[in-house]
Amino acid sequence: MHIRDFAQTIPDKPAYIMAGTGEIVTYRQLDQRSNQAAHYFRSLGLSVGDHVAFLLENNARFFEICWAAQRAGLYYTVVSSRLLAEEAAYIINDCGARLFITSDYKGDLAEELANRIPNVEHRLMVDGTRAGYTSYEATVAQFPITALDDECEGADMLYSSGTTGRPKGVKPIEVGVPIGSEDPLYGILANIYKFSIDTIYLSPAPLYHAAPLRYNMRAQRFGATCVIMENFDAELYLSLIEKYQITHSQLVPTMFVRMLKLPEDIRLKYDVSSLITAVHAAAPCPEKIKYQMMEWWGEILFEYYGGTEGNGYCAVDPQEWLAHPRTVGRALIGQLHILDDEGNELPIGETGAIYFSDGKDFTYHNDPERTAQSHNDKGWSTLGDVGYMDEDGFLYLTDRQSYMIISGGVNIYPQEIEDLLLTHSKVYDAAVFGVPNEDFGEEVKAVIQPMHMDEAGEDLEQELLTFCRDHISHVKCPRSIDFEAELPRHPTGKLYKRLLKDKYWGDKKTRII
């Protein structure tokens, strides 16, 4: 299905609602406004396969612009609104965008960008104008509200967050296929997560991230209503479930942790019984946290594992997870393989690099070397994660390859330690990684964001070290703990460990000792 269908059958139904302002955009409005922008794109000479870029907060115009590019057969790169000018400019220049759209809310950043993106031919701004930018609203209003004659499917070309090196543009193999062509993710939402025209979908994360963008765009292909949070707030999220009778939502584990740490009287005062499906991903969910969420919300938590690359997709329903705790699911798209350092397949239960075969093809834009590095000689591709499979084919993640700690020849995976620390009542957030040790090469370091910063100090450090030793092998326990008022997390929940590790590794030319 497509939004053009719903513009005919349910024109006045909200396609999405902005949670903060209450602004409603109906399917008729979404269809007409995206048609106008698509005609504008064509007027610039943008044809199927060309590139455009947007940098917007969770803005009411966001989906109008995405759908315009989608139905014009363009590649569209959605840039994180939290980047600095140098970082954003790299992505805009690298993707080859001929048009750039931003907002007055990001006006200061936009002004910095203007002279850093010399190959961009056209620059528009939503909700106002700044030097070097033309009004988006006034510009597209001049164009027809009817569909393009050559309407066809475009695709997002998103960039990985770049926690190691420069961000990588993940380019689908082709665009330009007929409107409504087969889409594996649409099938998963329909058959596994039970999306339908009656779905009311709550989206709490930044829309520039792959999962929120793609799930909202697919939800609108069902004729669902999306409720878009401008920013995540734990109590507000719960209140929106009650207010809009939300049926579906997608979260990351850190959001579960934030809600569970609310005072009980606040956490339990909102009616969440309308929820029938809560999907979560982006990082493994601590086992205890997931049990607590199921005790609160019921057996409605669906987990998946995949990446921006879309090369594979694993999923697990609540009942399967209870029978296989800690799994991220079985492969629904692609076939799983666990490989050792030499590229040999490992037996069931042994930990190694996770690869997919027979999944969706992709390349890293302008980076054949990284494309090659992500594939083996059989053509199988990896997201760089480490894990193992059980005898039933369920996958278990242990860590990112780059975060593995080797201490005294022993491989230590930080995820298990982080999961444990997050269950402590005085811990708000936790990061574990390796730091230099003269005798062992690396030792385990934890950096903690406490619930209350005034509790940080030697006493809390000793309490947490004892807590770790009481629950996991001493070889895995942190040798020391430092405290920070806030850990550097992406709004989607991804932890920027590199920013923390750099403080401890300094100017060393290698991270291997």
C-alpha cells in the first residue's frame, strides 16, 4: 500500500500527530504536500537515483519531505540533527546531495554549514529562513498537489553513526521500482508485529535513525496513525500511551531502564493496557530488565536484531524469548553464520563473528574498501557483532568485536558486565571497556552515571565492585570505577564508548598491547 491510497480512502485520518504541539497531518495533507515537494524536486532536474539530504529535528514537515523523495525515486540521506557542522558537512558532501533541507530550529548549524557544502545546488529551510536558505513552505506551495507522472519508489541512504572512523553511507542496490513493490520489512510488520490500518504507533526516538524512520514510513503504508515524540521523556511516554490508546511502539533498552527507574507511583499511574506490541532493538536488553518489563506490560515485548545495512534480520516473540532468555531471535531475512578469526564456521554454542548470507545486498557509498571488509570471500556480510547460536537457531549477542577486552589472554565481553551494573539501584547508566594494563595488556574499566551524582565516590565504587564480584567471575569484574554526570549516548540509546575510551588510551598509536 501507499499513502496515495489512503488519501483516497481515509483522507481525514491522521497520518501522524506531533506529541508536543498536537499538530495533526492527515493522509490527504501528507499526500498532497509530498506531491508538491516531489514536483519541486523534478523541477530542479533531480531524476531517479539522484541524492538529496535533510537535517531536521523531529519536525512536522519531516515525513512530507521523506515521502516526496520516496515517491520521486530519489536516494534521501537523513542527517543527525545532533552533529557538529564538520560532521554533518562530511555526510552531506559524501552522499552527493544536490539539495539540502534543514530547519530554523537548527538555524545556527545551518549557517555554519552553508559554506561547507559547496556542491549542494539548492538549500531550503523549514519554519523560517537564514542567510543562504530559501523558505521550504513558500517554495513547494507553488507546485501541483497531484502525483508525478513517473512516480516510483526511492530509498533512504543512511549513514552509520561512525563510532569507529568516518560514518558510512549504506546504499541500497537500486531505486526506481514500481510504487508498492514487495518489501520484506512491511511483511514482518504485518505478520510478526500485527501492524494494520487500526495501529496507533508511538515513536519516541529521533527520526533520523534507521529504525524509527523505517518503522514510521512502513506504518503509514498500513494507513496507521503515528504519534511522534519530539524528545523522549519517560513519564511523557507513558502518558501518551494512555492519551492516544497506543497499540504499537518501538523502543531501545535504555528507555525501559528510564521508565523502570521512575518512582513507582508515577510509573504505575498511567494505563498502558492498550499496548499489544512493543518492539525493541539497538542493543541487547539486560535479562532482568526484560523480565521486569514483561511483569509490568505483559508478554508483548518483541525483540529484533539488524542494522542500517539491512543485510539480515533476526526476531523473537515474547514466548520464544521466555524459552530462550537473552536471545535476539532467529533469522527471518538472511541466513546466520558464526565464524572464527580464520573465517571457518563454528559449532553451535561457540562465540564468533556474526555473518549473514542470502540477505539484502548493500554497499558503503564511496567506500569500496569498507564494503569489502564487511564481506567475506563467500559474499556473506557482517555488522561487526559477536555472538553464538543455540541448537534451535536462536542468536545471542555478546558484544561488538571492537569492544572485546583481552586481559591476560582472556576474552572478556563488556555487555554482560554492563547489564549487571544497570540492575543496581544506584546506577543510572553504565559503560564497560578495556583500558591499558602493563601486566595484562588491558584491564576492565567501568564508568558509571549514578542516580545521584552526589553519591559518587569511593564508597559507591566499593559497593559496586562488591556487587559485581557477588554476581560474576572476578576476571570479568571491573578493576576500578569512575563516575560521570552523564554518559555520551546517542538519543537512540547507542553508547559512544570511543569518547570514553579515548580519555584512558590517550595518544597511543595502537589499542593492542
